[in-house]
Amino acid sequence: MAATNLQGRDFITLMDLDREQVETILDTADDLKRKWIRGEPHRLLQDKSLFMLFYNTSLRTRNSFEAGMTQLGGHAHFLQPGAVYTPALPGDEVAYSTERVADVARVLAEMGHATALRIYGKPTGWLYGKGDQIVREFARWSRIPVINMEDDMYHPCQALADVMTMREKLGELRGKKFVMSWAYSGSVEKPLAVPQSAILGASFFGMDIVLAHPEGLDLDPNVLQATKDNVRRYGGSFELSSDMDEAFRGAHVVYPKAWTAQDTSGKTPMDPEKAKKIFEANKDWLCTKEKMALTDDAIYMHCLPADRGMEVTDEVIDGPNSVIVEEAANRMHAQKGLMALIM
């Protein structure tokens, strides 16, 4: 473990970290997971409070943070969707149901030790970057760490769990082929946060990354550039593909998941009709046992919830190569490592 001090740091995107810092979080998570398995107390955050603002519903994120804080000796306050004023940025039209981010962030900082937010999609009007802007506005005004529990650009906590799971299942990741692939869904309301954070996470560890998707489903060029920069710095490779079968060939990890057609400049909201047209033209982008047979006995990953029968067949997601349960469980362990270090 590197001698890296992360105390007091915000955690908004992996783009803000280097490999030593990511490894320090993961090594801490591994240590705390061993303690949890052995039943050893590890109350590193005794009497500390985490405020969780959810503007989107949640299963894994809420419970992994709540359980993790309890095991670390602290408490997570769940501020449920619909019971919290919509955050307003400077220049936003103020309504009776809004409260300026600056006020919320400063008040919570007087009462606890970290604030975590989840905001994307409908609460932001599907305007790309608006959720991330709100998270960063909280960080600007808060004197305690701010954790991104998923915005419309990044899901760094999921990426930590993804890498933690891959290290457990594959050992050394250098030279392993990681495929982040779009997959068909009947719903077009799918943010870009997971695929963007997944390729960023893999780029710290010398993996051979393939990003596969049909035309019109491009990710943020800034994220693609950051991934390329990490590959140059830490090794591995990065390539784009428009062929799901070819991308899967020889893979050690596959991560097929839907994301929407989004204007990543942030100038126009997501157009559901345009997205639906692209989705319906690519129904064959489905993870099946035939596609898995093209891989090098790859593990199947998904952040969940998965759209069964669309993104993936039951025989794959419930099959022997699926690691979705371990991946979901590692959300808690990875976040415990993170919170222990920054709080």
C-alpha cells in the first residue's frame, strides 16, 4: 500500500486520482473485507455521520453505504427522494421546492463528516453534466468531503467495486482484455456514468480495454482522452469497436450494459426519440451464451439492475461466469475503504 494521504478529499471522479491513490483505496477495502469476514471489529469512524442525498432511487448504493457506515462505527443519514428540496445552482429559477446548494452544503458540514449525493437523469432534465455540476457545487461550498454516489457523468464508487472484483477473480490485471460494451434495452433512460467510470477504472491497471457500441452512442470525449492518457502512463491499450462479437473475442472480462444517446456537450437534453431509434436498430447487441463462447472464459459483470432478456440472457447472468453478486457486495467493501481514508 502506498503512503497516500486522502483525508479530507472529495471523491467525485477517478479522473482526480492517480494509480497509487486508487490502489490505496482498494488495498484498504481488501483489509476491511478480511476483517468483516472474520468478524473483527473495525470501527474506524466511531460516532461519525454521513449525509446521503438521493435524488434518484437506490438499492445497492443506499444499502452498501448504510451498512458500511454501521460497520465502521458511524451512521448514514438517508435523505429520501421526494423529501429533500431540489438543489438549485446560481442562476437557476428558484421555486418553492428548491434550496440553494451553497446553503445545504454549508449546513450539513456543521453537523457531520461527509456528504454523498446521487443525482442524474430526470432530476437534471437529462441535460448532460448538470448532475456533475451540482455535485461539484456541493464540494465547492462544503468543508467536509463530498462523495459522488453517481451523477450523469461518473459513478466512481461502482468503478472501485468493479476493479476490486476483477482483482479478486483474475489476480494480476495487466494484459487482461476488458470489454465495456453497449447492450440493448427497452428503456433509453440510461446514463453514461457506469461505462465511463468502468473504462477509467480499468485504465489504471494495464488492461487491454475495448469500448464497443453502435454508431451514435459515443461517450464523453474528455473521458476517452483521460482513458488514453492513463493507458500511456500505466500500460495496456485502448480501442473502439462497432462489432460486439469481435469485441468479445478473447476477452477476460465483459461488461455489456445499455447507455443512452446523449449530447455530451451538455447543450441539449437527451432526445428519447433519437435514442429509441438507435436502440431499436441494434436489438442484436445482447449478451448470450454464444457471445460468451467467443471469450477466453470471461467473467460477466454488470452494475445492476440488468434488463434480463434484453441486455443479457438468464443463462449468462445466472451462469457460472457471472460475478454480479460479488460485484454488488464489493460496493460496500470498496466504499468502506474509501470512507475510512477520506473521513
